[in-house]
Amino acid sequence: MEEGSSSKKPLGCDPNSSLLFAQVISGEPKMIIDEEGFLRTTNWHNKKGKIFLGDVANVSLRSLGPHDPPKFIKKPEYDEQKWVITSSAGELKIKITSDSYWGFGLFPKCFYNEIELTGPLSLRARCVHDIMASLGRNPWEASRIKIFEKKTNASINEHGKCWEELAKYAREEMEEEIKIVENEIKSLIGTEKDIENILESAKFAIEDARAALQDRNAPAVERALGRAVTALIEAKPDTEVRSSELEFMISKIETVNSTNNEEQIVASDLLENDIDFVDLT
């Protein structure tokens, strides 16, 4: 049975925000709502209600990285898979709406998620890249194509274009970062014999980063680049000729490490059923 259509259309690499629609395949994991309206795991005390988060929302929240506890701005009523939640990770904000588009919501595949991201384009693109990598499928491929297209006011091709252009933006940005570090390594080759082994380690790390990028494993790219930059600093700690791009990379990696050490509520504290990246590095 077809349900009401939306006036919204998907947005990809828009300057201000991105709006994406995804087919839900599984209703798991099952979660609860606490007394203050926050999303919690099922073993949380002071349970107020229960919901089915679904595979897409589960992965989407994880892809934010360390983030604020997701809060419901619309709680489920009779249907535990109809809700709206919001969360944020620094400058990146997410709003996820879960709703049915066919079959009266009797099965998990009757549902879709509307994912609204606001914040810097690079952060939105990276989040979408990680969502797609973790799901291991095309999120826009619907179980009922015609009804999905009418409900979301866009064709399947339009949906795919929005998802893919964001993922492509993230890949190209990571490739550019790899090139920046690689060029710095090349500039030091042959300058001093004492640092040859260190530079070899940096080169291996660059190879690892490219392999991880090919595998769509952004966290592994980040780790490998971190090793390469660390080797560069070790090889030439007092250099005054670092490029502005490399200085930016060093600052970015230090920020990532600092963020990971902050006492924030991370996805693993909030969500069950880890969906891990396959790290081939």
C-alpha cells in the first residue's frame, strides 16, 4: 500500500546541507528511550520507551565519530520504528527521520530513513562515505522502487547521484591529503643518509593509506597518514620549510587524536551490534 509523498528532494554536495534517503533492511538494534528523551542501549536504567533503530540509523550515528547522545524530537507512538532523532559531532549535525513508505510498516523493509546533515561539506562527505562503506550496499536501492520514488520526490538515479557525489568528494579529499604527505616525503629523499629508514617507513605508510582508500576504509586511511606524518616529523623535526598543506595535515591529525581522547559519549557507548570497517592495512 502506497503512503503519502514528501515535498523534499535529495541534496548531495550542497554548500549548506545534505539530504539523503535510504532503504532500511533490518530493524535492529532494539534500543530504549530514557526519561529525558535520549537514545540508550537496552540495559540502561530508567527506561521510558523502546524503539527499533534500524541498520541505516545505527551506521549513520557511528559514522559521526564521537558525538552527543542522540535525542528524540519526535518519539515513537504505536509504531516503534517511526521517530525523529538528532545528534551532533562538533560542527556536524545530523537529523534522522524513520518512517514507512509501503505495507503499513509491517516489516523492516517497509521503512526508509531521511538523513539530514548540516555542517562543513568535507565533514558531511566523510560521514556519507563511512555510512556507505559500513553498510556494504547502496542505501538508495529501494525494495519498492516506484513507491520509494514517489514518497521521496526523486528517482532512484537522483538518489544515487546525491549519495555518490558526496562519497566521491570524500575520496578525492583523502587522495589529496595522501599526495600532500607523499610530496613532502619525496622532497626529503636523498637529503640525509640518516633518515633513509624513517622515510621508507613513511613510504610504506603512504602505500597503506592508498590501499585503505581503495577499500573505502577512511579510518585506516587516517591512521596510515598519521604514521606517515609522524615519520616525517621524526625525519626532520626542526624543518622550517614545511608546506602550509603539511602543517594543516599535522594540525588535523593532532585534532583527531585529541578528539578521540576527549570524554565524550561515543557510538560504542550508545549503540549495540558493532559494524566494523575491514582494515586490510
